[in-house]
Amino acid sequence: MIIASISGSTLLTAVVWCVVAGLIFWLLNWLIDYTGMPEPFNKVAKVIVAVVAVVMLVNALMSVAGRPFITW
């Protein structure tokens, strides 16, 4: 079993990044509701925002361990 060592600064950066990304995705979700898009487009937009948020969250958590699957 391999145990990864995580430094405190890396963990703090990941937590701050996740909080900022969560705020941005929450604002996008609120904007979709606020604009009053028609029903099928509203649900499609929310699903797209949710999928992107989950992918970015998983990538952020994997980058803490040192192996991100998306590199910028």
C-alpha cells in the first residue's frame, strides 16, 4: 500500500480552490434559475454545470495526491 504525503500548503490551496470553484458554480446555477430559461434548456444547462463541477472537483482532489487527470 502506497501512502501519499500531503503538505499543509497543498491542502490549503486545494481547499481554497474548491471553495472558490463551489461559489462560482453556485452562482452559475443561480443565474440559470434567475434568467428563467425554458424548461428543457434549464435542465440541460444545470446538468452541464453539474458535470463540469464534479469533474473539476475530482481533478482538484486528485491533484492533492499528485496525480491530476487534467493538466492546465
